[in-house]
Amino acid sequence: MFQDAFWYPGISMKLFIRSASWFFKIKEARKVKKAGKKKKVSEFATEYTLANAAKKGDIVTKLSFLIMGLGNIVHKQVVKGLMFLGVEALYIWFMVTSGFYNLSMLPSLGWREQEKVWNEQKSVYEYTAGDQSLLLLLYGLATIFITVCFIAAWKEAVTSSYKSEVLAKNGKHLNTFKEDCKSLLDQNLYKLLMAAPLAGILIFTVLPLIFMITMAFTNYSKVKDHLTLFDWVGLANFRKILNFNDSIGKTFYSVLVWTIVWALFATALNYILGMILAIVINRKETHAKSFWRFCFVLSIAVPQFVSLLIMRTMLQPTGIVNTLLLKYGLIDKALPFFTSPMWARVTVIVINLWVGIPYTMLQVTGILQNIPGELYEAAKIDGANAVQTFFKITLPYMLFVMTPYLITQFTGNVNNFNVIFLLSGGNPTPVESTAGKTDLLVTWLYKLTIEKNYYNLGAVIGIMTFIVLAIVALVTYRNTTSYKDEEGFM
């Protein structure tokens, strides 16, 4: 028994030591295996690159730098190789026929003016075709865009040739064109589905945006008839906009200050009043909650431009509001809703509440209904009153959830073209001024480009608007609890 008493613990200790050693061996083996996988993944990720193709590739792969798809054709991926070769042939044809000319005209934007020449045979004046700077700028940018796309296709062709070489040397399977097409419906389905949206974004968003940005560095405007031929002027337009002594510069700073004031008031009042409305309707003591929500949401169902145009008609000097007030002797003369700068600014802010509060009410209602009821019960047991409960539970929770929405709403209010343009039209407008007292940057941009044909200044204002919004949105969001403590209320 005495020996057994020592024997069993000895066995147990041996088993413990062996188990521990096995555990650490398994753990170490897993680490090695994991490191091996990472190494393989990294090798796979860096294997098929242009650098490796140039260093390690055979003569066929290196020739693929000049003849796209040659490596694929040699390694029996004929259709794929011919497609790459076709892309190269089309690009060369495009550059020879018009691409090089477009790039050569981009620095000067043309110089040949349209001339009037007398035709003796027809006894009429004929106009010779001159250069169109706008088209030359657009074609030049399009050529650069096509070149960038070709470089991406060229890189894909070279890496594909090198990949086919490596797989062929290692005796691995090379996909046929049919198998590549089938993969687009399986593991590469995302490429198929994202191709059309990506192409649309590049063609209809990125290219026009770059075109607008380049317009800011030209003198393309109606001034001095710069609508046919115009030149690069560098940062002259930016200096003009930012120069406080210039009339355009003074207008810019005035409109910028009003835009920020408008956005702050429109965002804050919409949120505060919409939040109060949602809390009142969501109270247990409030009856017929669905009816009250229906009444306020009804304004959303009516198209915004209809509501704004009706409001604009009602608030005219001869509109129904002034007519009724004059009829009942409440005022002596018509209220200057859109003729006085202060009245006009207050009017657009107030009417914007009618349009925006229902959206905020719906947002806040959804948040209120998801706040745990146990929090309110615990606060009530601790003796907290309604005000303390609101500032300690309700408001922090709503701000945590709605801060990104508020940033989005602020950005939308800065670019709120509809409310200003349809309601006040930017008026009242001082004499010899390009902007009215209620014009935002976006409505002023519209007037400068469409009405005044200052396309270059309009492009500068568009860039400045983007810079202001980007700075405000990024700085604000990065300093919010929603960004710093994503799971704070989870």
C-alpha cells in the first residue's frame, strides 16, 4: 500500500509531464504550420509580379512586355492571349489615329481661331474650323484615362503570361478560356458583378470630376469670349476667389459664412425639434401614436419641390399669408419674406424645418424603441427624474448612434440646392453682385456657371466646397464616440 501510494502519484506526474510536453509540441507545430501557411500566402501574393516576371521569366515572358498575350498563346491559352493582343492593337491604333494628337494639344488647348473667308464661287462667307479648347481638354483627359486603363491591362497580361509559364514548368493545370468563363460564375463572381458598376463610376463620376477640377486651372469663361479658345492660368482663379479685395473674393467669403451658418442652424434645429417631437409621440401617455406619426410623415410623401413652390407662392407680397394678415389688420404692410436679407434667411431656415423634421423624427423613433427599458427602470429606482434620465441615458445613446447621420445631414445642408433655389432663388440679390443674400455655395456655383458662364470660377468653388466638407466631416467624425468607441453601447 505504501508503495502504491507513491506509484500512483508517480504515474500521474508522468502523465501530466507527457501531456504537457504533447501540448507544447502540438502548439509549436501549429505555430510552424501557421507560419508556413503565411509564407506560402506571401509567396503566392508576391510571385506573379512585374518585377519577378522581368527577373525570373523566360524569353517568352519578357517578350510579353512588348507583345501582350504572347506567353498565354505559347502556353496554349490562345483565346486569352489573343484578347490581350487585341487590346494592345486597339490601343496602338487609337494612339496613332488620335491619341498622340490629343496629348500633344493638351498643354496648349489649341490656338487656331475660327476664321471667316469669302468664297468667290458661292459669293458667301464661309467659316473655317478652328480649335475647340473644351473638346481638346476633354479628349486629352479621355486619352490619359484610356492610357491608364491600358497600363492596368498590360500589367495583367504580363503577370498572366508569367503565371502560365510558372504553372507549365511545375506541371500544373492551366485554365482554358471556357474554364475562366465558368470561374466568373463561381469563385470570381465578384469580378463579374463589380465590372459594370466600376466602369460606370470611372466613366460617369471620376472622369467628369477630373474634368471639372482641371477646369479650375483655365480661364474658360464668358469674359473676353473665352468660350471657344481658352488657356491654362495655373492658380490665378484660386487667388481671385481667396482675394478679399476682389469683388468675387468678397462674395465668396460672404456666401461661405452664410453657408456654414445655414448648415449649422438647419442641422441643429432639425435634430433638436425632431427629437422632441419623437420623444413626445413615443411617451406612454401619448395616445394614437400611429395617427400622429402619420400626420407628420405625410409631408414626406409630398414631393419636396411641390411643397417648396407652394410655400414660395404663399409667402409672396401678394400671397395668401400677407393677404390674410392685411385683411384682418394684423400688419400694415406686406411682410418682406424674400425681399429683406434677415427675413429671407430666417424664412428659409424655418421652412426647411417643415421639410426636414419628419425624417429626423423617424430616425429618433427607431432609436428610442431600441433603448433597453431596464435602463429607465434602474434610473427610476435610483431616484432620477425625467431631466436626469434624458441627459444621462436618452441623449447619449441617441448621439452615439446618430452622430454619423448628423454629419451626413450637415453635408447635405451645405449642398441643399432645392430648398434655397426653389424657395428664395438666392434672393434678395444686391445690385452688381453675382450672389444673393440667401445663396449657398452650391446655388452660387449654379449661377456662376449657368447664368454668368464663369465656368472656371464655378469649378474653383466646387473644389473649395469639397475641401470644406471633407475637413469638417473627417475631423468631426474622428472625434466622435461612434468612431473612438464603436462597441461602447453594445
